[in-house]
Amino acid sequence: MAGYLRERRHAADRAVFLTILPPFRGLAANGLGAIVHQACRRAGVPECGPHTLRHSLASGLLAAGASLPEVGEILRHSDPRTTAIYAKVDRTALAALVRPWPAEAAS
């Protein structure tokens, strides 16, 4: 992906997703959404949109041990508070860290 973004010479802007026919320009948000919906239908999975994919990426990165600043950089958030939205409590992961209350351990 990094090589693609560095080497492409046919796009005048910094958009990642481009139209397939000249003039090459950034794909509109609704165009990307339509592509994601169509891909979901072809794959036989419940439909989702680009935002759901971004959220899934962020959640997966955090679950794999990435830090909030790293996730914010990948998602290109300018404000760390935007990335903090993804720092929700994972009760299942926390359950493995819970120690018994001292009074219960003494009984």
C-alpha cells in the first residue's frame, strides 16, 4: 500500500481511492460506500459501510496491542480525542486480569 501511494503518478491529489477512468480523481464518499456494500453482497456477509471497516480496523489494531497514538496515525486523526473513542472497555480481556478482592482471598 505504501508503495502504491508513493509511486502512483496519475493522481493529482492525495486520495487513496481513485476513479478507474481518466481524469483520475478521488472517489466520492458515497461511491466508496456503494463499492463496500456491493462487496458485502458478493461475499454473502451482512452489509456494512466504510466507517464500519475503519472501526473494525481500529478495534483489531488495539486488540493486537497497538497504542492509541499508533491507531490515530493510521486513521489520520488530527485530534487524539477522536481516536480515544475506540478505547472502549473490553470486559473479556479485563476479566483475565482481575484479582480477587482481598477480603475474599482471606476467607
